[in-house]
Amino acid sequence: MNVAGKLFVYLPKQPFGMKQQFLQYIYKKHQETEAVPPTSKIGAWANEVFNLLFPEQAKDFFPSIHEIEGEIWNLGNELKHILNATDQCKDCNNDERATKFKESLPELFRVLNTDVQAIMAGDPAATSEFEVIRAYPGFKAISYYRLANMLLKMDIPLIPRILTEYSHSITGIDIHPGAEIGEHFFIDHGSGIVIGGTCVIGKHVKIYQGVTLGALSVDKSLANVKRHPTVEDNVVIYANATILGGETVIGKGSIIGGNVWLTKSVPGNSIAYHKPEIEVKERELV
């Protein structure tokens, strides 16, 4: 039997038991679960936002300012439809949220441009802003994070986390939308970076691949406690460094070397480095 393009095959009745209980449980879950738009649709909406702000990514031709204003209205309206579909808060005014989103776009654009400037200033391989915006996974991950963080501050549930996990699947960079990250943020290479939800990062911070800014322990009772470190302004954290704990503070202007493991604070203008014990011997030729 074919219904709505789906083929249903009727199987012989199974003895009542574990399988029947399983089917009943799944059936009940399907009836009770809210209909949330697929991640692909939410990610596509975010891409439309970035394509408007940065036509370097995929230019849509807008022949007039009026057309651009219309696109911004469309993006707000689409966000409203997504929020209505998630039905997470029946008492929330999604019209107001859509309006606030549209009003917040200039600030989002301004802050993202400071991140582009940070990458241009900090990466000798960057040849143009066009290259950074179009090709750098670090900038893509930062873009999704900043949009998700903006929505989170509007008390929008679920969607911010979906956006950052969507970005995580694309870039390999995991930034929780609840983290607070200052302007001129630079992620170099980026794969394997983890930034926890209560992490606070200042301005002009540079982070390399494999860095973890995480918690000392994972316990549900700590849900409302600051569990992740604070990184002050002008800090550089090199590849595969691990910094843990909500009371851990990396002081302004410090450099954290590769493979360092830290669970305590570092004063400003410090250098923390790991001493590897590597021995190189000349081979004996036979």
C-alpha cells in the first residue's frame, strides 16, 4: 500500500511481548512529540542570513535597498514561522522576536566584521577578506555561534543549540551558544575546538585547533554554575591545549602553549608551556 509516497508492508502479527511493547512506546512517542522543523531547514535559514550579510558566500542580486529591506523582512518572517512550528512557548510573542531579530542584524554584522579583521591581521596565509569570508571554517563557526548567541539572548529555546550543532557538523568546531565571546575573535584551523556553555572569552583572543575550554567535572547539579574557564583579552591558546574549570582564569595578554593542561588560573602576561620529553637518536644502519 502506498500512502503519500510511502510504501507500507503489512507483516504477519507478532506474539504480544517485548516487540509489541516497543511498537506501542514508539507510537506514543510519535503522537506526543512536537513537530520541530528539520535541522536542514533551520540551517538553510541561517545560511540565508549570512548570504545577505556577506554576499561573498553566495551572492543573491538585490537591485535596490528596497529589495534588501524586503529580504530582511522575509528572514524575520521565516524565523517567526520556524518558532511557531517548534511550539516551545505558547505564550511567547514571536512577532516581537522576529522584529528584535531584524533590529539586531546591524550589530551582528558589525561584530562579525571585527572577526574578519582579526583573521586578516593574525593569519599570514589570509590574502583577502573575500577569502576569509568564503573559505575559512573558523569564520563560519564564529558566524553560526554569534547568530545562535543572539537568538539565545532573545530567550529563544532549542534553535540556538540546533544552529551551533549544525555548524559543528560542518566545521568540526563545537561552540556552545551560551558562551560569551568578545569582538575580534580568531579561530585558526579550528578542527576539534570545544568551547563550553559558561565560558567567557574577552576581545582579541586567538585559538588554534584542538583546544578545549571545558569543565573539571560533569554533574547535573552544576547546571546553573559557571563550569568553564574565563579567557581575558589578547590571549593566544595554541593547538591541543586543555583548560578546565569555572574558576580558572587566563590573564590578559597570556600565551598558552600547545598540549598544555591547565586546571588553575594563570596571571596576566604569562607564558604557560609544556615540556615534551622527546629523544631523537641516529639510526643504526645494517
